Amino acid sequence: MVTTEAAGGGCCPTMDLLRSEPMQLVQLIIPIESSRHAISYLGDLGLFQFKDLNAEKSPFQRTYATQIKRCGEMARRLRFFNEQMKKAGLSPSTRSMISNDIDLDNLEVKLGELEADLLEINANNEQLQRTYSELLEYKLVLQKAGEFFNSAQSTAAALQRELEVQHSMERSIDSPLLLEQEMTTDLSKHVKLGSVSGLVPREKSMAFERILFRATRGNVFLKQAVVNDRVVDPVSGEKVEKNVFIIFYSGERAKNKILKICEAFGANRYPFTDDLGKQFQMINEVSGKLSELKTTIDAGLLHRSSLLQTIGHQYEQWNLLVKKEKSIYHTLNMLSIDVSRMCLVAEGWCPVYASNQIQNALQRASLDSNSQLGAIFQVLHTKEPPPTYFRTNKFTSAFQEIVDAYGVAKYQEANPGVYTIITFPFLFAVMFGDWGHGICLLLASLYFIIRERKFSSQKLGDIVEMTFGGRYIIMMMALFSIYTGLIYNEFFSVPFELFGKSAYGCRDPSCRDATTVGLTKVRDTYPFGVDPKWHGSRSELPFLNSLKMKMSILLGVAQMNLGIVLSYFNAKFFADKLNIWYQFVPQMIFLNSLFGYLSLLIIVKWCTGSQADLYHVMIYMFLSPTDDLGENQLFWGQRFLQILLLLSALVAVPWMLFPKPYFLKKQHEERHQGQSYALLHSGEDPLDEEHHPSLHGHEEFEFTEVFVHQLIHTIEFVLGAVSNTASYLRLWALSLAHSELSSVFYDKVLLLAWGYNNVIILIIGIIVFICATVGVLLVMETLSAFLHALRLHWVEFQNKFYEGSGYKFYPFSFALLSEEDE
């Protein structure tokens, strides 16, 4: 049983770029024996979004919870292997041949064996490393303590000779207490001294000595020696600066205190003998064991490295397989089980054009699993809004992301992403117009585009990844910046006569002050862009300000009109006549009666060369519409046209406000009245009542709420028409700022350094100029212009027609697994 009819809701050709793909809600009935193959093939296809039919169940109550747990355990082992490879400085091979004959059960056993082997190797290597570090520390103790004993014996002999010649019985504070006690007591009454030796971290050595002195009341003798090189601590495995110490004490109580203090300070203790012969013997034994351990450790590391390399060759393949299996069982858990029919029931959204591809995938799954029953594909009719799906490629996806960041389009709503491909980089370029800077941006974007295959397979930093993702946006912005830079005639703020010679020349040889007062037109008008003679003249700033300000208003009014026109196409597509007659029409009248008229005045003034003051014309159009325009009149009948446009704008406001709420109320009453008659006519059929539960009740129509909403919308549009038009003046402001910054860097850095006739100063000036150009103009100004262009699209353009209240189409696709987190 296969049904291929599409869901209702209006027809729209698939190739219409303004609309999202027509979607349909589909029910799949899949035999259990072919369910895994079917989900796998649908994941390869990537055109079906499953609905969760078991939302009331917890993850542990679902059918395939055991399989997901197995896949999670295998994923944990793979993460463990990846961590071990990173520690060893290895990376998984991306050239492993993918074979389809890998069984999940065999892979689970293999991963378990490899994990056990690796854990055993790590444990053995850790134990060997710890023993090696302990022996190395022991060797240092033997060497440093031996040196101390040799020096102590010579010192003790000298002190004994000095004490023998002394006749006074007064104690010397300079002689050690224990040594004096040993010299003055009888040999038969000698107290046997014990010793503790080891290593203590150098940062704790002073506190260690102080605590020892206080705990034993000074009845110990401590000697420390600095170890020059860092020592690997056996416990932590980190390299630490340490001191060798040896402590002499008397009595068990003192010994217990010393041992506890050593333990508290993390001091490693090692035995030591005062017999020189045994010292040399122990040093030789420790050195021999160290060499043996080093050989064993190297062999273990070599074996571990070879094992990790073997894992690395298959890691990507295993990881992808585990991810696929886990996602398949996650999806199967979203399906409901029909136990009586031994099948799984799935529901989800798919594009209408993908129906045949999905049916072919289901048939292939039935054949590969040797199922006697085929899967059933059936289209369901629903009032639930479908997800929004636009087919994009690597060029258009970045522009679509700009639109989606504001809000995902409602199903079948006009997509502003199509116009954004051109309007966004163009508005950016209006603010960034310099063809030298544009070439720099173009080279940077081409670098990412040419090497996109290499960068797409690497893990990049946040900033680089963001730049790489927008490489085609940057390329378009660069191309439009070159175009507008040629119009502005600016190359790092320097004008060039690229399209011919300037139309202006000096009136006489004394004309050298580079002002328009001393210039006269000697040739035809410069064919393309701004005449190079304007740059550097005293009239440059007023001329360019006037040009860019008027150009910003023209571009803004044109883009806002485009937004209102798109609202008409939305209303026409959804058959909403109220929005056409009581929203689109009055909005067009209001906007163009004021700012469309202003745009007309700008164009007429440019074409006629009139000296009329447009500020005066627009202000007195509201204050004194019937007054004579005088010298500000641009064409015949202008005063009558202004009065007509002003009245039209005033009429458009109540036109937007009052009719729509009343007509909505009337439609609601008629619809409710029709439902009541339908109830009386069909009240004898209980089955009909079950299928039409909406007939038993209706939503209350809150006229006040609708009217307030329309009032807010009207006020927002009327005030927004003024504020949005003024907002487009940012095009002029940022273009002026970019031009002036570029001019300052060129004049005050590069030319200033050139004027010193010093090579060193010139080199420094060039370096400062490059750093300022890259850091300020190519990075900060690019980001600033990008954000302002983004605001113009989101607020000034899209709010005229774009609701953005939809939700995105997220199909089940294996291609998206690498982009998602674990």
C-alpha cells in the first residue's frame, strides 16, 4: 500500500527560490526484521525528520535502551583510545579504508580486548615509571648524603681539636648541641643517633625545617642539599624542584614526629647507611637497576605506541560505525511498536519531492533483510505547521544562516535569504567602499576558498572557523567593495584616473591650491564614479557628504519598498486579502507619500542641477503645505502634488488601523454562524461529531485584543518609517568614517615617513601603516560595517514582511553526525 498524494495547503513550484520546499507528514509502517536497514538507508538519504511517538516514556523504558547502552560503552572506549593517542602525540588516520563487513558484536569484543591490553600496558608502564623515579631519587640521596658525610667528618675532626685546647667549660653557641654532647660525654654513655633521609619539594623546604625545629624543640640536626635539575615525583609523575635532606635524631618519640612531618609535607624517605663501602655498593646497584628499568620502559612504550598506531588506523571507521549504530537505535526508540502486526510505526516530515527516494530506500531495506513484507508509505493530512526546509549549497548556506539567526521562516513564507545574497554585501560595500581594501578582503577569502577542502577536514579555532564558514560572504563583500571603491575612486584613499582623465583643469598656471574655485571644466564628464579632482579639494567633504547622504536615503527607501512588496506576495500566497487591502496598500501609500517623494526630489535635483533646499521643502510640506515654494520649486505642479501626498499619508494611517479588526470580527461571526448551522444539519451522525470536534466549540474572538494589536502595528510602522529611513544614514556615516580613517593613515603615517628621506623612518612608517590598515580598516571596520549591514537587514528590511516564527527541518542524516557533539 503506497500513497503518494501531497499534503494540502496551496501549490508552489519546487524551483521557486522564494518559498521553502513543500513538506508532507508521512506515516511509515516497517516490519521489525527490516527496521534497522530501513532506518540506516533513511539516514544515508537524509531527507526524513522523525517525530517522537514515545515522548511519554523515559529513555530507560524504551525498547532499544540495551543497544544504546552498548553503543555508549563502545563510544566511551573509543574516547579513551582517542585520549591515549593525544597523550602519545598520535592522531587518528583519516585514510583508513571503510569496509562494510564490520559486525557490531565483533567490534564490541575487539574494543574490549584492546582496552584491556591498553589498560594493562598503562598500569605496567606507570609502575615501572614510579619505580624508576624512586630509584633515581634514591641515587640522588646516596650521592648528596655521601658528600655531606665526607664534609662532616673533616669538620668534626677540626672541631674536636679546637675543643681539646679549650679550658673553659662554657658552652659555645656556635658548636652543634649533639656534637658537643657527643664530645663531652663518656664513650660508654654515648647516645645512639638515628637518621632519616629523603627528598622534599623545594618550595616546602623552609616550612619543613621550621616545623621540625618546633616539633622536636631543636633536638634534631637537619642538613639540606639543593638538587640542580628537576626531579620526576614518583607519586604525581610531574617534574618538581626538590632538596635532599638528612635528619639526625635521638629517641623513638622524635622519630615518630619526624616521620609524620615527612608524610605531611610529601617528603619521600629513603634508607641511608654511614658506611662508605656500602654506599658505593648501593650506588652501583641502583645505577644498574636504573639502566635495566630504562630498557624495559622503552620497550613497553614502543609496544604501546605500536598498539595505538594500530588503533589509529581504524579509529575513524570504528567511531563512525558506533555513531551510526547509536543514532539508528535512538531513532528506532522514537517509533511505536505494533505487537500484533510485528511492525514499527513511524511518523515524520519529508519534502514532497523526496517521496520516491524514500520509497526506494524502504524497498531496498526489505530486500536486503529478506523480509516477506514490504514497508508502507502513507501521507497523513494534518493542521500541524510543517517545518521549513530550504535547499542550500556551500555558497548560499552562509547567507541563509544570516536570515535564520533572526528567525526561521514560517512554512512557505517568502525567504529574504534570496535577496540577502546581493543586498547584504552591497550595503556592506557602501560603507566599506575602497577597492584597495576590497582586493585585500578578496585575497583573504580566495585563500579560504581555494583551501576549503583542507580546512573543512581540520579542527579550527573559533575565530578562524567563523571566518572560514563565511568565506563566500566575505568574497561577495570584497567584490562589491571593489565596485563601490571604483565609484568612490578610492584606493587606500588615493584617487586614480582609471577611466580617463579628469574633467577639470586649472584655469591658469597659477592654479596650484587644489580647490574647485581655481578649476574649470575642460573635458567631458568623468565616465565612471567620482572625478579624481574632487579628492584633496576644499569642497571634497561637502560634496561627498551630500552625495552619500542622498544615496543612503535612496537605497533605504528602495529596500523598504522591496520589503513591503514581499509582504504583498506573502499575503497573495496565503490568500489573505485583508493584508493586501488594509496593510500592503496603505503602507505603500504612506511610505512613498513621504519618503518616496523625498527620493523623487533627490533624483530631480540631481538631473536638473537645481539649488533647491530639500530640507526646507520637506519641513514646510508639513508646516505650510499651501505656501508658495519660490526658488525651492523643482517642477510644475509640485505644491499640488505635495498637498495630495500629505493627504494620502494622513488617510493611510486610519486605513491601516480601523478596517482590519472589524473585518476580522465579521469573518469570525460568519464562520461561527456557519458552524452552528452545520451542527443542526448533521447532529444525527455521532461519527461525524467525533471527526469534527472543533464544531463543539470555537475560540473566543477578543476584539479589544485584536484592535490593540493592530494599533501597535500601525504606530510601529508609522514611527518606523521615519526612524528606519534615518537609520539608513548609517551608510553615509560609516562610509565617511572609513574614508577619513584611510586618508589619515595615508597622509599622517605613510607620506609623513616618506618626507623624512630616511630609510629607517620609512620602514617604520610602512610597518605602522600596514598594521593600522590591517588592524583598524580591514578588521575593526569590516566587523563594524558587517554588523551595521546585519542590523539594516534584520530591522529595517525584514520587519516589513518577515515573521520568522517557523521551525527548521532537521532530518535524520548520517552526514550530520560529524558536526554534532557526542
